Amino acid sequence: MKIYAKVKKYLLSVIPLLTMHGITPPMASTHTLHKIALIFTQKYYCMYKPVLFFFFLLPLLTKAQQPINHTTIDIVRDSFGVPHIFAPTDAGAAYGLAWANAEDDFKTIQLSYLAGKKMLGLYSGKKGAMIDYVVHLIRAEEMVSEHYATAISPAFKAVLQGYCDGLNRYAQTHRGEVLVKKLFPVTPQLVLTYSMLQLFVSCGGDGVLRQVIGGQAAAISFLKPGGSNAYAFNAQKTDDGSAFLNINAHQPLNGPVSWYEAHLHSGEGWNIVGALFPGAPTILLGCNENLGWGHTVNYPDKMDLYQLNTNSNNKLQYRFDGHWETLEEKTIRLRVKVAGIPIGVKRKIYYSKYGPAIFAKNGCFAIRSTSFFSIAALEEWYRMNKARNFSEFKQALQMEAIPGYNVVYADRFDTIYYLSNGKMPLRNKGYNWRGTLPGDTSATLWTAFHPLQELPQLLNPASGYLFNSNHSPFNASAAADNIRAADYDPTMGYETHDNNRSIRFMELIAREPKVSYATFKRIKFDRQLPTPLAYPIGSDTLFLLKPGDYPDIADIISALQQWDRKAETNSRGAAYFSILFYFVVQQASGEWAGVTQLNTAQVVAACRHIKAYCLEHFNTENITLGDYQFHVRGDKAIPLPGLPDVIASMESEPYKDGRVKGRQGESYIELVRFTKQGPEIESINCYGASNRPGNAHYADQMEMFTAQKMKKMSLKKEEVYREAERVYHPE
């Protein structure tokens, strides 16, 4: 009877596990359990206990492993071509997202994962192989392999697998679009490996590599995030009692970290409109039925550089706490396509107690990044997606898997929140952590991190508003509500500066005791620089010049001094200032290196450059910003407003015939008003939903984007289907 009781108890313990997942075992009746328990003697019980457990668990395993039924997934394209994905499960929604994103931008997704799989050299040659080397160097693949089983939840593993299944199926059915055959099939582990590369770059890894090895460093700045704005207002500040949220991340307009807009809706409670980078299996910023958030890049000290004290008789040995330690050495094989022929190149990488080690002309250096210590950043974003209130959102943040980015949050319950997020190390206060550190002591080897509550943050300030524009976390609201830098660990290295966008926001908000939604939008779309200017290199001398003293450039000096500082396409002053800005940036990397304030001679030289540039490329000095700067996609080019570091920011790069085109800045914008009836959402993307030339939605948002007009978005299933342009299943 003792064994009978054990067997029956064992069976009863398994049944709730299965029932919890919606599975009723075929033998779950009391009568059946009684018969099984009587049959098993002690001998058979001991012998067959593992078999019995597997028999009961088999239905659960079968359910977890069975392929996603693509016919249960709807991709609903709206009139702008934006995909709204509807599926019974989160995994199904991820499958549909992968398919839709591949339809719109399969090439960019592949380039990202070729880097993650250390195969970019097979497509891009030497430059790609340099990035493959970095993935080897930071041991991203090994980190994922070691921690995947325990660090990622079953729920998110299912999402990752669903995403990979969708992407692999697309590759299988569109073989002609595959760039490198050996890339597929992609796996959940590859998705996480690539995310670690991108987060390493976002933490400043590319800058540290350039610092150590100069021109030999990989050109991976295309993975680097840019500037941004995010604002949250609650009922204390709005005239109608609603909470407002501005999601406005300033990313590159093209490439692996440009924005892709989507709506994900599953029967398991995933319902969010927002944006992601091509290849991401979840929304990275956006709004669900209850809450939303935006990100901006922050600049605490997320990366440390150490100089190792190596043995002159054995370069692989370095001093550590009075003893010689040996660098771990590994030979890697890079695959590079040269003149159309793939070849293998062997390189060595080294690893120290601090992290990856690199031999340079002036010694051996090691790098240690906060991005090395978690593989679960994408899961943290997924949990943020599915949070239903501030408490659940905060629980997601407490994973501390995302190594950086400010968070600006608002919800329908009138909660607003700001966090300068980061996986910030607990460091010894006796060192200059912004400089090169001694790599011979455990005193500089941090291993633990600050908990979330010790990071700069602000909840529901009395002013009723929060903002960040890549400036100091200690200026996030009205002066009386702000937190103090002195209350936080100085070794975290948080930035304390303001910039043109933060100063201009403060100018605008000071005029508004209460803010209407129209005023909120006007502030967000502002294109005027503040007084005084706050660029890293000052140009105050420009405004002190007397035009009459310089007759050859008097008109240019006068135009700049009389300019209203608005970055509009019809502005002559904006055109001149833009040309001046890029000239100064170029000079600052050469003859004017280290300059923080332009002197009279430099300002005069810049103005003469403006005149010469206009005459060379336009045959006249009388040009406007709309003559000079364009929004370009394919054969379409339209005048583009905006300047670097105005609120509605735009940075440009050379286009043709002396013109420039937008490169980074205003790109995806999502504005949310949380009303009693639910969130009202507007959005705009810089180009369109598709990155495929010839697609109807390749460039159909460009005119709206430059005119600062928005399109309505909806989380409501019936509304999305009713207004759909097309509904179909992925294959």
C-alpha cells in the first residue's frame, strides 16, 4: 500500500502540470489512476518511474514542438502597407512578423544575421570579415550557447523559435533572394548573438576598438544608435486630463538600426503598435492598450578599457594581484570573399580576466563591457511589450538585461516615469573610470551591478512632465522636481550636460502652464535652435562680427546674424548654417582638433567656405535649405527641413552635385494620447513600410514626413480588418 500511495501521489503531481498548459491526460480519471497504482509494485515503480513521467509529459512536449499552423496567422496590411499581425499565440505573431519584415526588407535582415553568424565576410569582403572578427572577439556566440537554456524563459524561447521558423520559411520559398545560402536556417541562438553585437556597439564598443587599434578597427558604426527625444505628460500638465507620450528615437534612416513599424496582436495578450530594427522578434518601443514607452540613447560609463602589464619574456602573461596570469589564446577562422572567391583567413584572439584582450603598438589592452553580462535583452523588451500596468513594466525592467537607453513611460492610469537605464557596475571609487585603467589588479575587476532602484529615475513629478533628449538624467523635469547627481554613485559616469534640444524644450515648456495635445505636437515638431547655441564647438564669435569689416562675405554674415534659427526649407540662414556646421565638423577632425570655441579667424574662414561652396555648386549665393538638403529614396528627392540638434532633428550626408540628403534624425515618430476610451495613436515613418523599390509603400510617407503630418494607427482588431488594404496568410 505504501508503493500504491507513492504511485498515485506521483501521478496526481503530474496532472496539474499538464492541465496548467491546457492538456487533459487520457488517464486523468480517479478510476484509471487507481488501476495504474495497483499494478505497480515497488520493482516496477522503480524501473518504470522515468517512463511513466515521460508518458504523461509527452502530450505537453508534442504541443510545444509541433509546427506553427501558418493558416491561423493573418497579416493585415493597412492603407500605408504597415503589417498588423494577428495570431492565436505569441509564437505565431512572431512567425508573422518575421514573414512580413522579410517581405519588406529581407536583405537588411540577412546582413544583420550574417554579422551575427560571423559570415558577413562572405558577402561584404574584408569590411564584413572585420565585423565577424568582433563577434568572435566578444564571444557573443559562446555566451549565448552557455546561458540560453537557463537565461531565456520557455515563453520567449517559443517566440524566438516562431520568429526563426517564419524567417526560415521565407528563405525556403524565396531562394533567389538569399544572399549567402549557409546563413539558413537561422536559430534563436543566432538572434540573441546578433543582439549582443548590436548592444556592444551601442555601449561604445566601436569607439573603444578605434581607440586601441585605430584604423584597423571594424567599421561597425552603422549599428550605432543616434540621438532621440521622448516626452511624457500626465494630467498635472495636460489641459484635458489625458496622458501624452512622444516616442521619437532619432535613428539612421536606412540600415540595420533603422525603424520598421508593425502591430503585433495575439490571443495570448500581445497587442502593441510600435517599431523595431529589422530582424528583431519583438517591438522595441511603442504602445499597447495600457501603456507605452520611448527610448533615447544615454551615455553613462558602460565600457571600461584596461592596460595589461605583460611579461617582456612572454607576451601571453600579464600581472594580476602580484602573480602572472596567462591570456587564453584561440585561433579563429574568418571567411572572406575576395574577387568572388571565398577564402579562409586565420586570426588569433585573446582573453583576459577582464575580457577580450587586444595587442596594439603601445601595449596590450583589455575591454570589459556591461553588454557582455546578459543575453536576455530582447526578452526584457518582450516583457515590456506585454506589461499591463506600471508594476509589470517595472518588473520587466528589473531584469536589467538591456545595458543602456533612457526610458520615458506613460500609461492610461496617469503614471509617467523616467529611467536612465543601464546595467551599471559596482566599481571601486578609487579609480578614474573614464580613463584607461590598470589591468593588474582585482580592484578594477568589477563583477556585480547596481540594482534598478539605484539608477537615476523619476516617477510622477509634481510638474506633470518628463523629458529626455540625450542630455543629463538630472534634468528630466521642472527644476524643483529633478533628482541630484550627488545622490548617485559617481563611478556610473552619468552625463551632466544639456544640448540644443533639451534647452529648446525648456524654453517652450516654460511658456505653457497647461499643454493641449496640439501644443504637445507643436513642441515635438519644433525646428528652432535655442539662444544661446549649445553645440560642442561654440560659434558665438559669428554673432559678434561686423559685416562691414568683411565686404566679400558681408551678405553671408548678415544672413546668419539675422536668421531666426529655424530649420525650414525656405530659410537662407538655415542653408548657410548647415554648410557651416558640416565644414566645422570636418575641420574638427583635422586642423581644428580640440577646438571648443571658434575664434574670429575660424569663423571668417567658415563663412568664406560657405560662399565658395554656394558659387561652386549652385552658381549663386542666394540658396535656401530646400535647395541644399533633400529627403531621398530611390529616384525620389524632395526638399528636407531640419538641422542637427533641433528638436525635429536631421543630420545629412553628401548626395550629389553639392547637395546633401538626410542620414539620421527624425525617422519613426509615434505620438500617443491615453484617453478614457483607450490610447489614440498617430505615427509616421520617414519613407514607407517597405524597403523594396517598386513597392507601392516604398516611399509613400515621404511627403507627410517632411510636412510633419501623421497617420492614425489602431490596436483594435475589428477596426484594422475593416480598413485593411490586404489580408493574407504567410506560407
